[in-house]
Amino acid sequence: MYWLVETNSQLEKFASYNFKKALIYVEQCDIQSHAADTKISFIYIKPLDYKKGFIFPINHTDCFKLDTNKVKSVLESFSALYCIDKKRILHLLELKNLIDFVTPPYSFDIEGTQSHSVYNRFYSDQKNLNNIIPIVKHYEKFESVFKKIDLSKIDLESKYLDFYNNKVIPNYFKIEQASLGINKELFSYYFYKTDKNQVYTEYNLNTSTTRPSNKSRGVNFAALNKKNNVRKSFVPRNNFFIEIDIIAYHPTLISHMIGYEFKTDDIHQEFADMYKVSREKAKQITFQQFYGKVFDKYKNLYYFKELLVLQDQIYDSYLSNGYYEDDISGYKFKQSNYGSLSKEKLFNYLLQCRETSTNVIILEKLHKILENYKSKIALTVYDSFLLDFEKKEKHLLNDIKEVFDNHRLKLSVKSGINYEFI
């Protein structure tokens, strides 16, 4: 069968082969756009038990165009479609049988042909560039890339691969899909010109600690300036924003890990009383110790005594087993990936991973509560959750608070008509 499948009869013939597992890549028309803001150019699929791959053109100009729904119906008959960057693909084509085999800390760079380099160099501003690069060159590219992939070297049954595909990706996909409302004039002034009323965030999930970064088209949503009015660019698409901040998140997570109970709701003041310093000074001292070494003069404080015991246990496991596994997600910090980390560095990585794993569980519960409502999670940044809220749905707030209460987390909550909350 020829590699280009561009008519219904050819698609039916492909379906008659009854392939069950395949590698897949869904290419978008416009490489400069967020996947949620463009269309499918073509789909490359390489059945695992077949000698070559195939291309299904959807909007590419070289070919007849297949109906997306008919193609989707064929793809849904597969038991597993192994992919790269499942979250991006979901914006283009929602398929339940996608399995992203590239998990943190790995990433997968897809190299193009020489023709791709030429088009990208001379036509980088061309909208829908992938539609004008010859389809045969796309085929050469993906045949070259996918023939190098050996799934037998990947543990496709691992706990973390399941957590990543069924919890991490779906929940961050939903946040991206919700989009973030903008004031067009202010946004165009601070960032780039646009005539749209919303922008899409884009979470990079493949980081060394599993903690996502969030940057799209030059906008770093995780590091927006709090002093130059730039946050006023972001406005609710419903009635108002609600921002939920977890107070002293990392000290709290550690307390859960070591079985320590804080005596008051003001965790930073409790540390201040331990250190016999001001509250602000206590915050600095605490985080210096979390991300460095525990100071000698505080080693006998019960909290830090237990923390040091935990760090030793984690490090001993890392050295003796060759890895340490996060209890929630199943993510493994392997020596083969991280090398000779110090005890403190390993714990810092684990703490960020535990934060992310906990956030994912929380996001899953929040999305369940908000399902079928207008209110949405528009953004999350480490210890912060930004909700774009519909005023008629305030009754949901008690259920939302209960999610955090069940995780024994203390909250600071504020609302406003833009992201600056003034």
C-alpha cells in the first residue's frame, strides 16, 4: 500500500489491515501558533508491526484532504497510539488511546530534513508553513525520526508512565484549553499585538524535577512582574478571578513526610518562634535550609532533626537501589539520569516533584467539581491556582476549599477583576 492515504477508499484499505498499535504524530498547520489555535496539517502513523509509515493529509495543500472525523474513527480502532507530546496533540485531535512515551526528565527533539531547514530559514513568518512544505519531505522527516524509536527500551507499564498519561497530561491540557482572558490593548502593549480576547498557556511537563514551566510565545506565565502593571493584561472571561495560594507549601509538604504537626495556622510565625527571629527573617532562614543545608544551630529542633533523618533515608535508597521513587506519582530519580547528586539537591528535586504530584491530584479533583460549569482553572503556578469564576457558581467554593482542607493545606484567597488584584 502506498504511503500517502488521501482518499476515502485508501483510508478504508488502510483500516482493513486491522493494525492495533502504532507510533503517531499529529502535525499542526502553523508552527508559530499554540496547538489550540491552529488546525491539523497531516497525521503521520507508523504501525509497529509494519515496515513503513503512512500520512493522512487533513489540510495540506499538496493533497486531497481527508475528513478528520473519518480519520479519527480509524485511529480509535487502535488499542494504543504511542506519541510524543500528547498534550499538544489533544488540542488538535482528542483521542483516548494516546500514550506519551516521552516522560520527564527526557525530551525528544524532532529533526527536519534539509528542506525543512530552508523553509524555516526563509519563510519563518509564513502562516501555516507546514502546509506548503512538500508532503514528501514531511514523510521523509518522520520516517527517519520514527525508525530510530525503540519502544522495547521503555517501561510502558511503569507507575509513573500511567500517572503521567492519565493524570498529569489531562489536567494541564484542561487548563490550557480553558485559556486565559486578556485586555487586548494592555496585552499588545506589554507582550505582542493580538486581536483576540484570550491567550493559551503552554506547560512544559518534561523538566528535571517534573515541576512544569509555563511559557508561550515569549510570555513567561510563571514569572510575571508584580510591579509594572503587566498583570492587568490578564482579565477573567467570566466575572472575576479567584486566586488560591497555598501558604508555606514546602514546609507543609515536609511536615506531612516526617509526621510533624504545626501547632498554629501561621507556619512562618511558628518557625520564627523556633529561631527567635522576626517572621520575615524566619521565611528566609527556612527556605535557605530547604534548598541548602540545615544550619548547625537548628539541627536539634525536632522538625529539622526529623528532616535530616528523612534526607538520609532518601539518599541511602538512591545510592543502594540506584533510584528513589516518589510515593504519589511513582516518578523515579535514577542515578543513570541524575548522577552524583548531593543529599540536599536530591531532596530539593524530590520536594518539587512531591509538590507537582500533589498539585496534579488537587487539579483532578477541582476539574471534577468544575465539570459542566462555566468557572474554570485558568492558570496554575507552583503553589497558586487561578480560577476564572462565574458569580452564579459561588456555591462551588465550599467544595473547592474542602479539596485543599483534605490535603491539610492552609490557604490565602483573594479575588479581583484582573490578575493584579488591586
